[in-house]
Amino acid sequence: MSAVLEIEGLRKTYRSRKRGVRRALDGFDMRVEAGQVHGFLGPNGSGKTTTLRTLLGLIRPNSGRMAILGQELPHALPAVAGQVGAIVESPQFFPHFSARDTLGLLAQAGELPKQRVDEVLELVGLRDRAGERVKTYSLGMKQRLAVASALLKNPKLLILDEPANGLDPGGIREMRGLMRELSENGMTVVLSSHILGEIQLICDSVTIISLGRRVAFGPVEQVLAAHSQGSVRVRLEAVGDLPQAADALTRAGVRVTTEPDHLLLSGVDKPATVSRLLAEQGLYVSELTPVAVDLESVFLELTATAPVPGQHRQVDQSAKVDQAGTTGGWGA
Amino acid sequence: MSLFVTELRRLGKRRVTRLMLVLLVVGLATVATAFSFSSEKLSPATVAAAEAKANNNYQNSVKEWQRSVSECEAAAARGDNTEERYGPNCGKDYQPQPDMFEANWYLPYQFDFRAEFPMFIAVFAASVALFGFIVGASFVGAEWNTGGMMNLLLWRPKRLTVLGTKLAALLTTVLGLTVVLGALWTAAFWLIASQRGSTAKMTAGVWRSIGLDGLRALAMTLLVAAIGFALASLGRHTAMALGAAVGIFAVSEIGIRIAVAVLGVQFGDRYVLSTYAQSWFLKQAELFDYHTCQFSQGACEPATYMVTWQQSAVVFGVALVGAVAAAFWTMRRRDIS
Ligand SMILES: Nc1ncnc2c1ncn2[C@@H]1O[C@H](COP(=O)(O)OP(=O)(O)OP(=O)(O)O)[C@@H](O)[C@H]1O
Ligand SMILES: [Mg+2]
């Protein structure tokens, strides 16, 4: 597979006289394969938008290498711009123009045929409201217009920064269908979002960023598997035996979390060893299931942003990985 | 090319452009119409009436003078002191003369195209320049401020080309408007002059001079529009250009005036921008220094300093190049968010 998007060691430092330096991107790496829907995840302020802006030539990086469709950026940006459709964080439009005028002007600047405007308006469901001024649109309608503007060029690479922001449930589902359809037709999609259930449903692979560095990447199943490894839920026939079982398992070196009616084990290689161990103690297992971890919990763990009772986590309080790069070696 | 056409279209679609255009046209039309009422063509009858009035006033004042002289003589005969009230020799030396009552003082105002149209070119240029400044500033300012510029750069990542094309679209529009409205303006005043005024002595040389005035006016409108555009692009907000304009005006017309007065700089007005605007339109502006006058020695010949239109060209040229270069330089350098 060829990479449509490659980023290596990207750095962007904001300097201000009053507040000193802020390393928004601190040696960030990313790779997106052709034809994939790629989720780009990270806590607030972790550098997602900064990455995308840098990629699109809106801000200058301090160092690092970037390439889109095999062409080095920012040098080759004018050449590839026609193949990259993007929205960057709730894009703003000139409020007094209608959606049709807005897209029409973009299409004209990009030398696209006029009927393409109506096609994308239809696609995002704005057909009947396209003549109204953008100022009068609701949040979700503006977001749909933004998606339309990104789709207008029929790009090879579609970059969407929080496209679901403000969409209604029907719209989100529709967007999901649209993404799938686009990627089936060969478009590569990079999607930044905080709605992880959504990402898990539509993305083939993900990159997770925290404090300007990559903390995990790879196909969704692999990232999940790497973190659901050895998680097992155990129920016994008699609830009263749970403490005894927990004791026995702990002694055998298994990490145990006791819940009211079951045990959660982690670090289990073969579930069979658990049932044998318990049987030796005369405890009978009624359920022994590997637990599927969802992307949300993996994300919270990797970025260390799970809420802790009684504490208010501040932005920028998240996992910091070594300069060396990512922990573990999942995925590509 | 497609970008240029797009930007022309965008400029034309903007509400500010349309609104300001309506205001400009209505304003200019109002000035021309109102002015046409104040001018009146001189007919032999009006000239005769004015001559009669001048003569009448002359006669009246002679009578008045005679009455005053005889009063004075009567008083002198009574032995009163008349010197104070009637002047020496009872004011006999001050008999009113016919040339003190010129007929054309009593004529109604008549517009003289040759002598007065150049001033109206300046009025026109100032109006169109104001239009260009506001439209130019808001064209790029609103674009920055609403994120339109960022959207466009996602399509056309060459920043300097994008900014340059926008500027070109603006200047083309202002150029077109100045030419079209300027032609209408000239036609309107020619009409006023031929119907209700005078078009006398319009030689080819006069027309050429008016043509040159028009060219300088055009250059002024383009310059002001470009500077408005550059300032708004630098500040990334329309209000920045308007604020800068107010600031420059205040500093130049008030601050510098006060400063040169306090410091006693000779010909302080040569540091004031409006002097250069004036000399640009009138080909030169003469500054006087009345401090050099010795009024005690009779009529004064103050020292003078001449500001030529070429000097104005240098001043405005430097301002233009500075503002536009700064706008392009920051466009190249700065992050866009
Ligand atoms: N213009 C700027 N000047 C200074 N710091 C900035 C600037 N833009 C972004 N930052 C900082 O860079 C960091 C990354 O911001 P970025 O917008 O990329 O976050 P994000 O991952 O998109 O967050 P979110 O999920 O909230 O959209 C933040 O700490 C932010 O404060
Ligand atoms: Mg963001």
C-alpha cells in the first residue's frame, strides 16, 4: 500500500513574548495509507488542528517532513492542492453570501464546472436552502456547507477536522455512509473527531496524538487488541466465592479488579489457565469471557485523560511519550 | 485568470461595494444637480440689468457723497470741528468713481467650465478615492476576518498570487468606475456649462490640461484604494484600515501642525499630508512664512516655499510602495488561523 499522507518529526512552536514558548507539535509522525478512512484522535489542545493547518500550508512548521500523494510539502502544495479537499475546525464563510455563491466562487477559482456545485449541495442536503445567506444557517447547516466545500474538488485526499461538530444524529449517520461510500470509491479520508464510537465504526486506522506527539497508531482492531489483551471477565456460580477467587488469582500473578458480581482480570494469556486455577480451588466458573475494549477506553488510557473522581483535569494534562516515539509497536 | 474573474465577481457581489457605489453615484449626482441650480447663464438682459444696477449704485453713492460734503461745509461754516467726522477737506477728495462699481459684481453666478472644472475634478477624485478606500479595505478585511481568505488559500495555496489577484481585481474595478463616472461627471458639468454657464475659451490646450488633471485624479483614486487594501490586509480587519486612516489624518493634520507650531519650524505645512494632496491636484502648493514679514515697512512679501506635484508623487509613491510591500511581506510570512 502506498502512503497518501506522510508526516515525520513535525514540530511547531508558538512563541509569545508574554507566555513563552508552546510546543504545539513536538516531533509528530503520521502515516495514512491510500483508500483508508483514518481517524485522527487526541485530547483538546493536543495538536490535531495545528497538524492539519500545517499540512495545508496555512502555518509554517519549525521542522519536519510532510508529503501528500508522494509530493513533498509545502514545496509541492500548489501542485497537490487540487487533489486535497479540507475543512479546518468549523470553517467560517463570508456571512452575506449564499451557499451557492460561496461554492460557486470557490469552484470558479478552482476552475471546476458549475454543475459540480449543485451536485455537492445535493450530497450534503442543502439543495433547497442553497440560495439563502450563510449568516442565516444553523451550526449544522454551516458544517454541511463546509463538507460540501471540501468535496467540491472531488479530491483524492479529504481532510475533515471535526466534521460532525453540530450535525444532528441523522446527519452523523449520513456522514458515516458518505465517508464509507467515498472511501469505497478510492478517496482517502482523514477524520479528526472526538466522537470515538463514530470513529470506531467508520475508520480503518487511527493515529492518536497527545501533547504534540503520537501515542498510538495503526489499524483500529490492532490498537484495540493491543489494549484488550488478556482482559477477561469471570463470574462464579456462587457470588460469595468471589473474594476467595480473587485471592487465588492474585497469588498466581493475575491483576484482578473486583466488581460486585464479577471479577475483571487483565494480563491473562490463556483464559483456560484461569478456569483450571479456580477449579483446583474448588471454585466453578459460570462465565469466562474475553472483554472487548472500546476505542474510548483505549483512548482514555493511552492519553491518560480518564476523569478521576474529585479532580478536574486541565487541558494539557495528558500522556507525554518519550522523544523516542510511540509506546509499543502496533500497526504499521 | 479564473481567479481574477472570480475576485472581480466576488467584489461585485459584496454588499459594501454595492451600497458604497449607490452612495457615490447619488452623492455625485446630488452635487452636480444642486450646482446646476446655482449657475445662471448670462443673457444680454441680465448683463443690462447688472449694468443698470451698477450705474444706479454709483449715482446713489455720488449723491450721498455730495450730501455729506454739503453737510460738512455747513458745519464748518458754523465753526464746528469737522475733521474728525468727515475727514480732511470734508472728504471732498473721495468722490466715488464709476470704476468702483463694476457691472459684473451685480451679475448672477455663472459657471465657467475652463476656470472652475478642475476644482470639480478634485471633488470627484476625493469622492471616488473615499469609495475605493472603504471598498478596498473591506474587500480584503472582511475576507480575513470571516475566514474567507483561509478557504480560498485551501484552493489556491500561492498566497502572494491570491493577494495580488485580489488587489488587481480591486484596482481594475476602481479604474473602471473612475473612467466611467469621470466621463459622466465631465459630461454633466459640460452640460451645466453649456446650458447655464460658459464654455468659452475651451482650446485644445485647455482640454489637454483637463485631461492631465483627470489622469492625476485617477492615479489618486487608485493609490488610495490600494493603500486601504494594504492596510486592511496588514491588520487583517477592515477596521484596522479605517483606524489607521483616522490615525494618520489626526497625526498629520493635527499633531504635526501643533508640533511645528510649537517648535517654530519654518514652512511646517510641508510636513502635512494635505499639502501634498493639494499640490497633487493643483500642480503646486505655495507655502508662506508670514514671520519674515516686516509689516512696519508697509506691504509684506512673505518668504515662500513651493511644493510641486512631483514632490507629491514621491511622497505618495513611497507611502504606496511601503504599505503594499508590507502587506505582501506579512502575507508571505505570517501564519493563517
Ligand atoms: N495561534 C496560536 N498561538 C499560540 N498557541 C496556539 C495557537 N494555535 C494553537 N495553539 C496551541 O497549540 C496547541 C494545539 O492546538 P490545536 O488547535 O492543534 O489543538 P486540537 O488538537 O485541534 O484541539 P481541539 O480538540 O480542542 O480542537 C494548543 O495548546 C493551543 O493552545
Ligand atoms: Mg482542533
